[in-house]
Amino acid sequence: MSPGSLITFTITYRGTSHPLSLIPESNLTALQLQLEALTGVPPPLQKLIHKGKNLLGLDPSIRDATTVAQAGFKNGLKIQMLGSTSQELSSLRLVETEQHKRERILRERALKPQVKLRSTGVSNSALLSYRFHQLTPLAHLPNPGAALALLTKLAGDPAIQHIMQRHQFSVGVLTELAPHEHPELLGLNVNAGQAIKLRLRTNRYDGFRLYRDVRRVLCHELTHNVWVDHDNNFKELNSKLNREVAEFEQAAAQGTHTLMGGGDVYESSSELAAEAHVHILGGGSTLSYGSDASNESPEERRQRVLDATMARLQKEEEDLEKSCGTGSART
């Protein structure tokens, strides 16, 4: 390409295409400033992805000295841009401030004399120990505030909290996997709970995966806190966790739940009960009981629904193992 001729390429950001033409000698910093003016994404958060590679490189300090030609930009190239806008970052900081406020309140409560909690039956010290200690969305992906809200919902899910207290699970960081960086994975447990990474987003970054699907992956990855490989030990514990979650939500759908085997009663909200009802029935709102269903006791009906739920979850778990990045097959 002769000096001074233009390189014409297209940057696509959140469904909008931006045709650009630059001389080969333009540096990457100049390109990033132009993209910030077009999209509102600050240069430190910009990623330009082509065939799985970030054309901006990993070292921001050399972008002044790197031309677009040297970085691999060519005529006709179609590039996907990832990154969060300044406005979204402000929203994320507000959510993080609220999260830190809640954590401060929990710490202050833990310093007070211990009292019996009638809502959960779990001590404050246990709540502080067996939990997700940090929630971290990926700031360079779209709408990190919504990702943090989803992580917060997962961490605060009563059924998830129930199994974490019961099995004394502690996770350092709960974060997300970027689809373009790990297209084959739905979940990953790093060093037995140092971090758990979950696929929160759809492949096109235009939304988030179903909450129940993400939570099922979370239960799978929590099992890796104890067992690394997908062997029989893993399958036994994972099945146990799924059953405990299903039992918890089934009880919640009926209006009350006894947590941790104690005498304290968990009162479910109407929203949780509705979600539990849909989850237990596999997406439907009614059951076809058959000719003998009218003679079932409440306990028999509960057990039948639970067995059907576990059968479905077992099949889903077999598929999920192929999308889990934890275990000897991946290392």
C-alpha cells in the first residue's frame, strides 16, 4: 500500500456500523479518540475484536507508536468493538456503592452480640464467612451495571445462600466470562473457589442468559469447590446441591421454609414463590396429575414433583459438563 493511501474498514458497536477511513500512518491512539467520539466508550475500555484477537494489543503504552497498518488493519476489515460508556460506568459505580454499603452493614452487625435470627437461623459470622466475598462484572463489556445486578441477585439468592451455609462454601470472586474470549464455556471454578466465572451474556452481547440457567451453572461450579474432576464424587455432591435447591424452592413456593434443619422459618416473597413454582415445574404453570393424582397426599405430590425436577436436572447436568472449564480434562 502506497504512503498516504487510505485504509477503509468498519467498526460495529452494539449493532451500529461505523465505516472509517484512515491513512496507514495513523496511530492507534488517534483511532481510539475517534471511536470515543462516536460511541462514548473511553479508550481504556475499548476492545477491537477480529477473529478472537484484540487489534489494539494488550499494552496501552505502545499505541502512540503503533500505526493502524502495523496493528493489522486492512481494507474491508469488519471489526467488533466492545466496551462500556462513561454513563454506564457511572451507573456501575452507584451499584458498587450500594453493594459496599450493604457489606459494611453486615460487618457492623457481625461485631454486635450474636442473637438468634428468626428469618434465617444462620449466625452473622456464618453469613460473612460462607458467601461470595467480591462481585466483579467485566467493565469492558456492555452494560456492566446490569451484569453486577445479576451477580448480586445470584449471590443473594436464598436457595444459593442456603446451600453455601449448609456446605460451608466460600468464594473469593464471583465474576463473568466473556463469550468472545471463552466461546465454549458456560462456567469455570478457579482454585476450588478462589474465583467462579459464569457466562452471563448471550453470544451477541444483546442481552443476558436466563437466570435459572445461569444459577444452575453456579451450582455446578460450587460443586468444584470440593471435587475438581467430573467423577462419581462430583456427580453425587452436585446432585445433592440441586436437590437441596429444588427442595428449598418447593418449600418456598408453599409459603414457608425451615433453613439449615433448625426451627426458624423462612417466609418467601410472592415473587420468589412464583419463580420457584415455574422452576420446579420445568417452565409450566400447571401439572397433569393422571388418574390417581386426586388421591395423592400433599407429601406424595411434593415428592413426585421433586423427582421429576431431579430427572430433568440430571439430564441438563450431563450437557453442562461439556461446557465447564474446570477439571483435569481442561488443565
